[in-house]
Amino acid sequence: MGPRRTLHPLSLLVQAVALAAAVAQGRLPAFLPCELQPHGLVNCNWLFLKSVPHFSAAAPRANVTSLSLLSNRIHHLHDSDFVHLSSLRTLNLKWNCPPVGLSPMHFPCRMTIEPNTFLAVPTLEELNLSYNGITTVPPLPDSLVSLSLSRTNILVLDPTHLTGLHALRYLYMDGNCYYKNPCRRALEVAPGALLGLGNLTHLSLKYNNLTEVPRSLPPSLESLLLSYNHIVTLTPKDLANLTALRVLDVGGNCRRCDHAHNPCRECPKGFPKLHSDTFSHLSRLEGLVLKDSSLYSLDTKWFRGLARLQVLDLSENFLYNCITKTTAFQGLARLRSLNLSFNYHKKVSFAHLHLAPSFRSLLSLKELDMHGIFFRSLSETTLQPLVHLPVLQTLRLQMNFINQAQLSIFGAFPGLLYVDLSDNRISGAARPAATTGEADGRGRVWLLSRSLVPRPLDTLGSEDFRPNCKAFSFTLDLSRNNLVTIQSEMFARLSRLECLRLSHNSIAQAVNGSQFVPLTNLRVLDLSHNKLDLYHGRSFTELPRLEALDLSYNSQPFTMQGVGHNLSFVAQLPALRYLSLAHNDIHSRVSQQLCSASLCALDFSGNDLSRMWAEGDLYLRFFQGLRSLVWLDLSQNHLHTLLPRALDNLPKSLQLLRLRNNNLAFFNWSSLALLPKLETLDLARNQLKALSNGSLPSGTRLRRLDLSGNSIGFVTPGFFALAKGLEELNLSANALKTVEPSWFGSVAGTLKILDVSANPLHCACGATFVGFLLEVEAAVPGLPSRVKCGSPGQLQGRSIFAQDLRLCLDETLSWNCFGLSLLAMVLGLAVPMLHHLCGWDLWYCFHLCLAWLPRRGRWRGADALLYDAFVVFDKAQSAVADWVYNELRVQLEERRGRRALRLCLEERDWLPGKTLFENLWASVYSSRKTLFVLAHTDRVSGLLRASFLLAQQRLLEDRKDVVVLVILRPDAHRSRYVRLRQRLCRQSVLLWPHQPSGQGSFWAQLGTALTRDNRHFYNRNFCRGPTTAG
């Protein structure tokens, strides 16, 4: 639980304004934080809500017909919580405030319901308040049809609690007083408490410690469930007026504790006591449950008058002897389902079992469940009374420790559809059975009690593509037995069999085409989880109609080094459409190519195709011979890359390609064009980090693309845009921080499913993905609740709509505003305090600095000059003037790009109206350097001399040497000043080279001389150059 926050009025006002602006900008999901689902259902499950959400008036609240608030933390229901839902018919409040015994942490909890909470909803028809700590029935509207008060703390029911509920048809009050929800007493149902419910048809009072059937129940009841109480005596008056009853469950009231899976109280000796006429007046009864009632025999009179009985559950009793002798079934001509499971003798397994002759009278029986009776031999005499039952379809005999089974006996049952012999100990064909023998204990085997507990059925790994055996006319399940070999004699007289399950055995046989000869009509064969040796090329060829073959999890032979495996039999099965070779660790020494003209689906997951394709071209065309293949699963094949040539050698007929759980870090998307009919591509749970290498090709028929469970953090704009047929895209459980509309283009409008849940989205202010997801809201499953933020920290794990990201303040701006306001506050406090404490000292320091500022300002002003150089030359010399205008100016101002220099030229930059000396003085002092262009140095006069003197004056005043000399005729006679300057500051005296090869170096040196201070050019052996005053 997060820290509690107090909402102040100002905060509420700000949120209200933000919400109004949000509505003005665009529509948020109507029922935040819940999700609107089809048919008017609003799903608020598992949102940890502490109160009922009050939806916005802009939401279509009148269309809400069902509201589910399952598994939240709502402890208080107010009168106004549901007033705005005018059409509400179904309300689920289950698991909000569970009783202490049912709470995961055993915390006490009491739910408070105000009087008008449900009365304010006059349309309410179905209300679920189960698993909540309520002690009384709240006031309820008279429109209620179904009410669930199970697993609550309501221990008393009297007529005032349910007054006026004339429309109520279903009432559930299970588990209000039992070992998980203890109360140290029994549920009290006052006589006549339910009599006023004239339309009540279904009443469930299971697990309530009841010791008798409640009195004066409404005669309209059609279903009464009283199981797992402590009702050990039943008489005719207990059910006297319930003549409309169709289903009665009184099982578990006097339990058989040696088979219990939860706390159990032993049935008292001599009980239960069922009067012979207890059910005789229930002429409409169709279902009767007497399971787990410690019955040792069946009274024939119990079923007298039950001509309509269709379902009878007698499981978990002690009827092991009664099954062989009883006559109780003779009058049950309409019985369709009979459950006799776990009617075993304690710690005993019988050698034989023979059913009583009265089973022959069950002419309408469709399903017989006899698992857990514990007999070791199944022969023709075992089921003899059942042979001529015309409509018997299902026979369950699992978990009986059968080790000898004569399977051919099932060929005599004309309408049998399903026989379950799984979880036995059948190891092969049975010897001919003896004609005599009773379940009298001869040949008994004492068992350990732990053998009595049934194991859960395993889920077959290939069920997602293999046909369902329920669609076929006859199925035999021999899974989880002790079969080591298969002989054709086992299946004699079973030519009608269409589906055979032999999974989870220990068959280590080399099948050669002779094992299933009698099964000429077999269409589905499940041999998964065995140790089959696929060496012969004619394996299974005796099954001409075989459509589905499951050979998954037969890895032991494939892991034996040096042993070859022949898969050529696939080409000889003309009707084969589904084949599973999954999880066999196939990696070498197998047929180089699978061939079949009929195969449509192949499961090759859990092998090592990476090693196979690493062997050059040996297995490159392994799948190419499957000309009709539509469905191919290559998951868990250790693939690190999938080259275009590998895809090019897959069947062109492929429509679905599954590559889940590999190690793919790269996928060549353009190679999808090599599979022109591909509609579904599954790349989930790989190692893709970005979708940046190209895009989905145009013209692809791809409709479904699963990229979930990767590490994708970047998607190239337009990646999905060319896949015009894309309808379903799964990007969940990746590393995406945003979802951009530019990824999809026009495809975004045609997507039916876009799953972006479980991504660490960055919920920054103004995040663009919020608006985009709102545009495609109908395609995003769980948008309000499952699409969550990954950053920043305060929003991590919360819905992207926890705050409106289109209106929230930017975090950087918030910090800047905070800093400025803090600074203003500090200054507002510090300035008056400092003025009061040390005002005179501050005044003195201020004036001291003020006196220092002009000098500092002059130095700073020297750096902010108008020109980089003032060019001085003799205009009378036309050659010099031409060089300055056409060479010097062009090179320094036009050809240096961003490093161009600003030159001051007399004829261009001097201001008219000023005297010559004013312009000359301004040019020298407004330029960084003074550049003298000379043809010779022995005779200098006029403007050149005046400029030189001003430059020397500047040296004396500012201590800056600004003189740079360019001599155009290096062979001319040089004055003593020039020679001295060359000695002291060589880089400020430049000679113009007449060879073109040296001119580039000259311009570079001149640029350096004009941009750097001359102090850096002085020869340190003679002087340090001019220095600034300290």
C-alpha cells in the first residue's frame, strides 16, 4: 500500500480544472480506471480500489448493465455508489473484504453497507457479495433474481432478511461455517425463513455445518444443494413438500475420510440413516448426489418412484461389494450418467471384478465412471452386463491398477465413443480371462494409502494443432500405463477405433509397420512421451487413414550417439495431415528431407534446427518436400539467426510460422517476401532489441504478428506501414518507452488488436503515445488497466491515465519555477537582514567596486573593437593598391568563411565630413592590429608615417603592440627598424612570396599574426614584449 495522501480543496480545484481541460482536448476512456467491455460490462477487477469509482457524467453510464468489482479493497459501500447506473442488472463485489479465515494474511475485515446502497438500483437482477465479511443480509431491491452470499459471516437467516424478494430464483449461501471459515456453530435457517420466496428454484447451502434439512423450504425449489454439512439422517418429512425438485445433492454429509483431501470428520458408526421412502415422492428428480456418504449398500426402495432420474453420483463410498450384487439399478431405465468411482476396499486390490446383472436394465446409460475401484484384470466377463446397453458412449476405468486388459472386448460395444484406461498398469495383451471369480478378496494385494490419490491429467503438448478426439466415433485412452512394446493382438476386433492415445508409457520399440494392423480406421495416434525408435522406413504404413500422429517427447533414441533415424515413412502416409516431432532433440543423423503431399501441420519445436542448418546444405531443404504444409512450429530450436536462404527453402504454402523461444537477435524482414502466403508470424520470446533493419515488405499477406517477450526498445518510423493486411500485433512485454503513430501509418486504423501491455512506457508530460492509444482504443486490450508507466519513478507501475499527461506540468519547468521561487524567497529574507546588520560595510564595498569598474570596463572595451585590422598603404603606388584590394581583401574577408576578418580601408570605411586626423585616429584605436603594406622600407612619409606614429602612441598608452608589416618586395633594402623587428618579433614581419606554392602558407601566417596578440611572437631570448600594467 502506498502512503496516504490528503486532498486539499485547492488540489481538488486544480484537478477539476485539469479534467475539464482534458475533456475539451480529447476523450479519455469513459470508465477510468475501469475497462468497458462488450455488452455493457464495466470491468474493475483487481485494481486495488478502496471505493466504488464514480464515473464521469460524460461517460455513457446509462448503457452499463454489468459492473464487476472483483478482488478490490472496498470495505464501505455508500448509498450513492450506484445511483448513477440506471440500467445496472449485474453487480459483482466478490473478494473485497474476505473473512479472517479466507484472507491470505488472515487479517480481520468487516464490510459496511449503508441501507440504501442496493435499494437505489431498482433494475438490479444479479448480486454477488460472496467472500466478504458481512454479518447480515443488507436491504435488497425486489427486482433481484440471483443472490450470492457464500463465504461470508452471515450465520442467521430469518424471514425479515429476504422480505419482498418475490423475483429471487437463485440463492447461494455456501461456506459460511466450515473449516476455512470457522464459526464454532452451524448456519441457522429459521423455519419458514425462505418460504416467502415463491419463485426460488435454486438453493445452495453447502459447507455450513447443518445437522438437518431446513424446514419449510419453498415448494418451487428445483435444485437443492446440501453437500458437506453434517446431515446424517434423512427422512421423508425433510423433503416432504419439495415435489418440484429436479436436482438434490446431499453428498459429503457422512464422509469417507480415508480418501479425503481436506479436514474430515469420520462418519458415526451406524450412519448415515436414509429412510427407504426419503426420495420416493420426488417424481421429477433428475439428478441425485450421494457421493462421499459412507454407503456400504444400496436400498432398492431409495430409487422407487424416481422414473426420471438421469444422473446418479455414488462415488467415494464403500460399494465395492454392492457393485457385483446390487439390484438397485433395475428401475432406473432413464439413467444416463452413473458415477461409481473410488468405491474401493481399504488397502485392497481385487483380482477380478464382475458387475451385477442389474446393470443390464440401464438402457439409457450413456456414461459410466468406475475409476478407482482397484481391480487388476479386465476381461470379457468384467463388463458383460454392459455389452448390450444401446446408447453407452463413455466408460471410465482409469486408476484401477489394471495390469491385464483384454482390449478386444470393447469391439462388442456398438455405440461406445470413449474408453479411458489411463493411469493403470497395463503392460501388454491379456491372457484369456477365467469365467468364474468374485470380488471376494482372493488374490488381494495390500496397498499403501498414498496410491489412492489420483494424479492430475497431463496436458498434451500438441493439442493446439492436433484434431480433438471428441469429434471421432471411438477413442481409446491407454496413456500413463506400463506398455513397453505393442503387439497387433492387443487391438483385435477394434477396427472401429479412430483415436488411440498411448502417451506417457515406456514404449521403446522399433515400429516397423506391423504394430497397428487391426486398426484400419485409425485417424489419430498419440505416442508422445515414449522412447520410440524410428528406424524402419515403413513405420505406421499399416494405418492408411491416419490423419494425426504425435511423436513428441521421444527424445531418448535421438540423443543416442551414432544411431540413425528414418523419417521417410511420412511420405507413405497418404492421409496424414498433422505430425508432431516436438521436443525430440533432433539434431543429426535423420533423413535429409521430409516429404509429404498431404501434411498440413508440423510441430518441430524443441529440437536443434540450429545445429542441423549449420551442417552446410545437408538439411537446408529439410522441409521443402512438404508441398501442402500450412502450419509450421520451429519454436525452441536454438536459432540465433534465420538467413533468407533458410526461409526460401521453406514450403511456399506456409500460412503460419512459429519461431517462439529461440535466440533470434536479428530478423531480415524483407525475406518475408519469400513466403508469399504467410499470414501469421510468431517471434515471441526472442532477443530482438530493435525493429530498425528495413520494414515489413509491401504486398505481404501478414495478418498476425507476435513480437511479445523480446527486448524491443526502438521501432523505425513506417516499419508496419506497408503491411496493409495486418490486423493483430502483439508488442507486449518489451522495452518500449513510447508508441508512435509514425510506426503504423494508415495501418493503425485497420488494426483489430494492438497489445502494448507490460512495456515500461515513459509517461512524460505531453507524451504523444497517449493521444494515439486513445485513437485506437478499441484495438488495445486492457488499455485503462494493463498499459502502465515504467517511468518516471512516481508513476511506475501505474496506469498511463493515472494523470492526464497532456496537461501535467513539465518536470524541468517545475524544477525551474521551484528554483526561482526559492531564490526570490531567500533574497527577500537575506537583503533586509544584511542591510540591517552590515549596511555600512556593504556601502563601502559597493563604492570600492564602483571605483574599480571604469578601469576594468576599459580593458573589456578593448576586446570589443570594430575591426580586426586597419590596412595602411601608399595609394600612389598602383601595384600596392591593386594587391590590397584584389588579393589581401579577398583572402581575408571573403575566402575565410566563418573565420573572415573585418578590415578597415581608408577609401571604404572612413566617414566623410570628419578630418583626416579624426578618421586616422579612430581607425587605429578601433582596430585590433594596424597592418602596414610596404613595397620598400627605406622611405616612409605621409599617411604611412602618421599611422606608424599613432600605433607607437598606442603602444605607450595601452601597452599593446599592434604593428604588423607586410613587405611586397623581399629583395628591397630594409631599414634598421625592420631588421630589429625581425629579430625581436619575427612573426609580425611577413614577406610576400612570388612563388605561388608559398602563398598559402603566407595567408595562414598573416591570419595568425592578425588574430593573436604580438606578445606571443616576441623572442624570449631578447625580451618578453610589452606587458600590461599591474
